[in-house]
Amino acid sequence: MTDTVAQFEHVIGICRELYAKKLKDYGPAWRILRTTSLTDQIFIKANRIRSIEMKGMSCIDEDIRSELIGIVNYGIIGLIQLNLGFSGDEDITVEQALELYDRFMTQTKNLMYAKNHDYDEAWRLMRPTSYTDFILSKVHRTKQIEDNKGITLVSEGVDANYMDMVNYALFGLIRIEYAD
């Protein structure tokens, strides 16, 4: 598990660094987004990854790695928005946005560490294309929950689905960064 923890921390650092740079460029402009829009943004990124995987090429200069980073960051933003609600303007500071990112990323990675313990790192034996499919499945589940106004009978909520999307994207990033 030690290698896994180090690898997770490394790819999380990559994602956080981009998040922090974008905060400097734009501030927390994403505060105006409803979670439904964030879910759709994750869908667009995951769908593009699937398209690249199936076609074997991309016509624009953004690779699967950059799309996975986007899924991680939009997933964490989604968790923040679920917690705070969306706002009509940028009502938090850059420092607060970074603190919130760290808090929700910590919750998300702790969930992964617990699941990883129980599943014995089965994700390492999966095909990376399965991560894409599972992210897309989680997006569709999330959209259904959102369309049902958050009401579920037996299923986890939007927050758990966002955490799973983030973790599958982190798995993909580890597989890219540490090509095995």
C-alpha cells in the first residue's frame, strides 16, 4: 500500500497544482455552477476520453491525461458545491477554495484507501478503458439522482458518485504516470 499512497499523493499533487493555477487565473468563478452543470462537464470529459480510446486518436491537443485531471478537479468542485450550494458570484477567497479542495480530496482519498484495502488493489488489474466506462456509468447514475431531486431508495447519493468518479480518474492517472 505504501507505493499506492505515494502514487496517489503524486497524482493528487498534479491535479491540485493545476487547480491552484486556475484559481490564480480565474478565481473561484466556478462558484456560479450548479452541480448539474458540473456533472455534465465531467460527462463531456469522460465521453471525450472514450472517443479517443475507441478512435485511437485525437484532433485537438489535449490528451487523456489532461481530461482525467479535469474529471478529478471538477469532481472535487462538485463536492464543494454540494456542501456550499452554488452562488451568484465568487463568494469565497482563493485560500478558502484551496482549503475546501484539500478537505474534500482528503475525504475522497480516504474512501479510496478503505476500499483499496478491502478490494486488494483490484483496480491495478483492470483495463484503463474500464475506468472510463465506470466514470460514465457514475455520471449517468448522478444525472438520474439529480433528475429525481436527490431522492434515492437504496442507492448512495451524488456525493458518493462524485468521489467514485474522482477515484477512477486518479486510478487512470496513476496508470499513465507510472506506466505498468
